[in-house]
Amino acid sequence: MVAGDERESSLLRGVLDMCVPALLRERSGHAYELVNRLRERGFGTTSYGTIYPLVTRLARLGLVTKTSRPSADGPARHELGLTEAGETALNEWEVQWHEVTARVAAVLGSPESSRSNRG
């Protein structure tokens, strides 16, 4: 059996690649800013060390742009944005997400019904 933290980590790996482009669709930003925006939305354990490799992979796939901008506070910063291909992929992933979560909900039921069925 997989421990709770390990299970959550596995689930997060599958959803962060949707959440990051969704945040970039709202507005562009730096990886550190994305971490803060994710934390504000309940992803409290998300770190820069998780997001930076993810945005690098998304950029390599042509879904995210990385533009270097000078910074008064030190080295240049990478401004991240969503490409047209990233927008298309995100739209497809959202449809898949809603289909999958509906199927899972049909199996698991709602949290309220799960609690009432236990006794």
C-alpha cells in the first residue's frame, strides 16, 4: 500500500503539468511566481525545484516560452508564457481531466457519501 504523502505526490505529478500552463494562460510570469501562485491555490508543498524542471520540459515541447529579461536584483530572469500550441494542449488536457475525474467520481462517489457509507 502506498503511503498518503507518496500517493499525493504521484497525483500532483500528473496535474501540475496542466496547472502551470493554466496559470500562464491567466498571465505570464517567472517560475518563482508560479510557485507562489500554486501555493495560494492550495499546492503548499510545491517548490521551485519541482516547477523549474517542469517548465523546462514544457518549453522543450514547444508549449511554453522562456524569454530572458534583465533584472535589477541579479541575473536575468526567465519570463514564461504560454504558446499557441500550449493553449491547444491545455484545452485538450482540460477535456481529458473532466472526463477522467467524472469517471473516478462515479467509482468513488462524493466525499460525503463515502463518509456516510462507512457507518
